[in-house]
Amino acid sequence: MVARTPIQLPPLERRERILEQYYKNLETMDYIDAHVIYEHNMHKLYVAYNPWLAKTPDGRPRRTRTRKDFMPKTDKFGTPLHLLKMTDQEFEEYVNNS
């Protein structure tokens, strides 16, 4: 197992500024958008102090979540939403190729 450098915490003042901005954003936008912006800004701040956080173990860049990650993936019956958006022909091809 590879030993990593312990996480360096960014200054509290900078973290608090990002949190204050999050609360300001809640006044003008919905909570999902505000959370996505907050998470992205905190990720950038932590990567500035801990560059190894920017990459996954296999070397690919780590991504932060987007609004799309919070959207439902299935309907209330469990059917994947991408199937509901298919035309009849696309659905038949999907079913026959599976």
C-alpha cells in the first residue's frame, strides 16, 4: 500500500468564504445548483493544497458532480429514463440487440 501525504487543510478563512457564498447562492438559486457550485469550489481549493486529490488512482482527472448527477435515473416503476425517450424503432433495436 502506498503511503500518501496527509491532507493539508486550506485556511479556515477561505473555506468559510466559500460557505458564505453557498448561503448567498441559496437566496438566488435552487439548492442543487448552489451545492454543485459549492462542491466544485471546495474541490478546487483542496486540490490547490493537495495536488494528488486532482487525479484518480489510475491517473485520470477527478471530476466534481454536476446537476445531471442529482436527476432521477429511473421512473417511479424502476424503468430507466433513457428507455422512455426512445422512439419505437430505437426501442425495438435496443431490445433485439440486448
